[in-house]
Amino acid sequence: MSSSQSTIPVAKPVLGEEEAEAARRVILSGWVTQGPEVAAFEKEFAAFVGTEHACAVSNCTTALHLALMAVGVGSGDEVITVSHSFIATANAVRYCDAVPVFVDIEADGYNIDPGLIETAITPRTKAILCVHQLGMPCDLRSIVEIGKRHSIPVIEDAACATGSEILWKGRWEKIGKPHGDIACFSFHPRKVVTTGDGGMLTTANPDYDRKFRLWRQHGMSVTDAVRHGSKQVIFEDYDELGYNYRMTDLQAAVGRVQLRRLPELVAQRRKFALQYCEGLSTIPGLSIPAEPAWARSNWQSFCVRLSDEIDQRAVMQALLDQGISTRRGVMNIHLEGAYCDQSSHRAATSLARSISAQQQTIILPLYAQMTEVDIVRVVEALRQALADVSTGRVVRQPEQDVVHA
């Protein structure tokens, strides 16, 4: 790497003076935990995606847990999902003492293959948990139809998909508008919108929303805001088990600013994704992601696929040597130590596509502060890395040398 070249990270949150001022306002208000800012963020997020109910929580994992509980997932039940996802997807199922049932991803993408779902349904199936992987909407129309046909709720793991859209009955609608039963979002710093950490559940079902709000605050019958605002003494009750899954007003204040930025952030990411596609399309041994005609991704991540003979790790190291950070493609949960015990999950189909995707894909840098020069630099560095690895000028990386790029 040239001494004049800066490192290009794989991701970078857009946080500035407006977010800092929003946090300052909350700090000086004296109310920093769940309160008026959370309520305002929920209202604004609901309006943005086009839903009646939005409930803020501490992160997307807690959102998934509450969503599964709300649709009745419990001990011994099964939830159909993918192994090809961040481990939180399946962990939330196990929090309910239920079993994640893994099916493979589609042949031409990284989302669940709807054609494999029905073969995985058993009398114990209690939910379908689909993932909008890397921000690319999955085939919700097919999945929702399967759910309706079998009276099985559909929960969307939309952790990566804030701002993504789907063509629904002839209209472009945001992911999070009720298409399935519940959608769950993440505001981790790797996501397009961040609150440091945090999550959101959206639904059209008022009963689900009521449960989320009760469970996120220890099952408390009266919220802090109601109790503190009352002119009479109120004693709260705790009639059922709840959790400390609340978002703070500090986080929500930052989230409100981020939400206002979102259309511009998505537009910038879509512009860079197009430039990546144009620049990478001429590189041999490389496949670039394709956006279905019915989907508009927020391009939370840009994932490319290497041909079988190309060593993924060697390419990643060659890029890192040039000051360009990457990530290995999406993990497979069933290959992790926490899932080695076969009783922890069930594979209902071959997972060959999922395994291949993890081993042959690389996530390239993509964030709103990038420049066209950065995009060109990444494209040319990848072109050179692939050429060097293909011709043996780069030595294959030993398996034990894990690259944290």
C-alpha cells in the first residue's frame, strides 16, 4: 500500500454534529432512558415504513425473540429459517426453547429459497423466519403465500433492510410495512441507520404490539412515563415474565436524526453499488450481485462471488495488504460450535448452496462517505488480487491464519 493511501474500511457509520446535538439535548433534559424520544422515534419510523405499530427495543436479537414469543413459539416448536445468516437469527429461536429448521438459500442469491420451505413444514412448525440478507429483500410474496396456505406466521429478519423496498401489488413499499406478520430491524453501527445499537419491531397487529411493549419492560403494567406523569400515586404490577429490552432516549434521539438522513444515505449507496457493478462486470472469475426487478436494496453490503478455483482468503489478504478491508461472506450457523449438537437444530434440506456462498463470497467496502475514487481503487485492487491469486503470485493463505479484515 502506498504511504499516501488511506485504509478503506468495510463500513463506516454516518454520524455528525446533528446526532451529537440530539444526544446532548437528551442528556441535558435529565430523562435518558426509555421515554419521549423513544415514543417519537417509534412514531416516525412507523410513518417512514408505512405501518401502524413500531416498537423500539435494545437490539434486533431482542426484537426477534419478542416476535417469536408473540406468535406463540415455545418449547419443542420448530421455526423454518436459514443457516446462512448471522447467528442471532437462530439464537432467538433457541431462546424460546424451540428448534431452528434450516433450509438452503436460492441458487442465484443469498436469501431463503421459497421452493424449499414447504418440504420443511411439520406439525410442529410454528413460524417461518425469513431474512432480507445484506439488505436485499427476499421473495416475500412467495413466502407470505406459503405462510397463509399453511396458517403459519411469517416473521421478517430485516436487520439489514432499513430503507429497502419491495414491489407489492404494483406499488413500491418499504420493508417493514406489514407484508408478513412482524418485521425486526437492527440499528447496529454496521447498518445503514444506527443508534449505536438498538432494534425495532413493526406490525399491523395491535395485540402483538401490546405484548412487545409489555415484555420489553419486565412485564411492567404501567410505563415509567405514565407513572411519572400521573397526578395520583400508581403502583405497577408484574403479572407475567418480561425482559429488560428497552431502548434509551439517548439512542432514540440519534435514531431520529439518522432516519431523516436515510433517503439520502440509501440513494448514495445505490449509486455506489451501480458503480461497483459497472466496474466489476468485466473482471473474469467474479460474479456480482443482481437486484430482482421487484426489489430495491439499500445495499447495506455489497457481496461478490469468486469462482471455485479462487482462494477466498488469499484474495482478502491481498486486498488488506493494499489497505482495503473486506469481510468473508455471510456465515453458516450450523457450522459454528454452538450448533455442533444436532439436537440444537435440524437441516431440512441440503445446505450446499449456503456453504458454497460462505466459502466463495467477499463483502467489499460500501458506505456513504466513500468517493468515486475509492470505488475505482477497490475495483482495481480486486482485479489485481484476482489476477495475482490465479497466477500463483499470491501464496495461498494457511487455514489457521484467520483474516480479521
